[in-house]
Amino acid sequence: MSQNDRGNQGRSEEDADDVRLMQLVGRGDTRAFEQLIEKHQTLVAGTVARMLGSSSDVEDIAQQVFIRVWKSARRYVPRAKFTTWLLKITRNLVFNEMRRTKRRPHVPLQSEPGAEDPPLKDETNLAPDASLLESELQQAIEEAIQRLPETQRMALVLRRYQQLSYEQIAEVLDLSVPAVKSVLFARGLNSVPGSANISINPSNRVSLAVPRPQGLDLGRGVSRCDASTHARVHRSRGKMRSKPS
């Protein structure tokens, strides 16, 4: 059995493919790098967007995540699931940005045309007044979630929107599984002032509907990356944008 086969034992087919691509990236394979971007740009951009709430920062921070992936590829050791490692990089950059600006995001996310989150309730028969109240409530809930402490907010984002298990969230946030559950359920969203009617329960439901973020522009501000990587990231962006919706 080869070293790669031993390293991929117990991994899902998708995760094993990610590890294989990272090993190629570590040897300078730019096409493998493009494939990783194409596979995971939605995960990264979506997480950043829901943490920061500003589309311009989403592009910048998400791009930095992939630049760091490129620069770390030669040293990459597949101990955890690849997406766990990727989200740890995302976490570090997002937290650094939040601490640097001491922000409490208030810019609402803009949805992609035709993109919707899974509905949490049937709103097809709402009267106009009820629909308006529902919209205002959802906006209030979104603003309350933006005021959550960084770790609690990210735990919620990873659980509700990225569908991560408690074990994966624990790895990303460097917490124990009981601590993750405590962050999500024991303290819950009711720790936020003015959010007494906001809750998340163990069935992973929360009365919140945040649109998916706009597409990631990976061609902006790659001055931190070498010229070759810049060209590959830019070309990958073009391919992603040319895909049929």
C-alpha cells in the first residue's frame, strides 16, 4: 500500500480527493490549486460573508484564505479533514479582521439572483401585513446574530449554514464538543440584548434566513501572492463566472 493510500484510509471519497489535490499543489500544480478554489470557494466566501457581512471584505478575506492555502501547501499534513483545516484558516483570518476593526457588522448580505436558503416555514399564504412583520423580524434576528461574540457566531454559522457536525465545529474552533453544544444551546442566542425571541434548538433550526453571498472575486488584490499564483487565481475566477447558473 502506498503512502498516499495509507494517509487516505478512513477518509470520504471527497476528502481523499481534496488531500490528493493539496499534495499536487504542494508540488506546484496550479491546475490542482484552481480545482480546490472551484470546489471550496462557496464554503469559504459563505462563512466569511456571514461573519463579516460586507461583500468587499468577503472578497478580500476569502482571497487571503486561498493565498494562504497555496503558501502552506508544501507543509500541509492531512491530519484532519481538509475542509476542517481550510475553515481553521478562514476562522483565523476572520477573527483577526474582526479584532482589527472591532466591528459589529451591520451591512446586510445581498443575495445572488435566484439563490435562496432552505425555507424555515411556509410563507406562501402570509397576508401583506404578516409578510412585512416577518421580514422585519428576520432582519432583527440577523442583526442580533451579527452582535454575537465571534466564537458563538461562528459556531452558529458553521452549524446552521455549513451543516458541520459538532465534532467538526469543535476542531475548527479548538473547543471540546460539550463546549460547542454549550455555546449553541445553553447560552444560545438569548445572550444577545434584545433577542429574547431568538433561539436555536438541537434539531438545527433557527428562525433566520440569510441569503447566500455574492460570487467571490478572486482576481482582486493578489499582491501578496506571486505572479504565477495571481494568474491562476484570476483564470479560475473567470471559469467560475462563466459557468451556467
